[in-house]
Amino acid sequence: MSNEVQTFLSTWDEESKNTLELLKALPAGQYDFRPDAGGRSIGELAWHLAEMDAYTGFGLERGVFEMGVRPPGIERPKDDRGACDRV
């Protein structure tokens, strides 16, 4: 494996761990907190990260990426119960 690929994978793993630690540290009742009134809430940002993985895996599995085609089961939860378990 090339040095660049190994560096990317190491950085990805470290950032993934840090992101998960941050998300697990958030109080469950505060996922709708918006640091910027015009931006996404903390919960929406977290769910968006998970959606990106779902779309990528779905496209790879199907062998095609199509606009408007959503992977099944990626609707954002309407409440905070178990949200960190899904991230």
C-alpha cells in the first residue's frame, strides 16, 4: 500500500474516532442545538455524516450513483432515543 493511502487511512481512522467521541459526549436532549441559527443542528450534522456513508455504500453496491435515489432506511430519527447507537 502506498504511503499516501496509508496516511489517508490513518487520518480517517483517527478523525472517525474523534468525531464519535464528540457525538457520544453530547447530551441526548441537545441534538437540536444550533450553534448558528441559519445552519444545521448538531443532530442534523451527525445524521448527515451517516447519510454520506449510506449513499456511498448504496451507490457502490448498485454500481451506479443516481441523483434522487435514496438508500432505504436512512430517514433521520424524529427523537433522540438511541441516536448515538445509530451513529
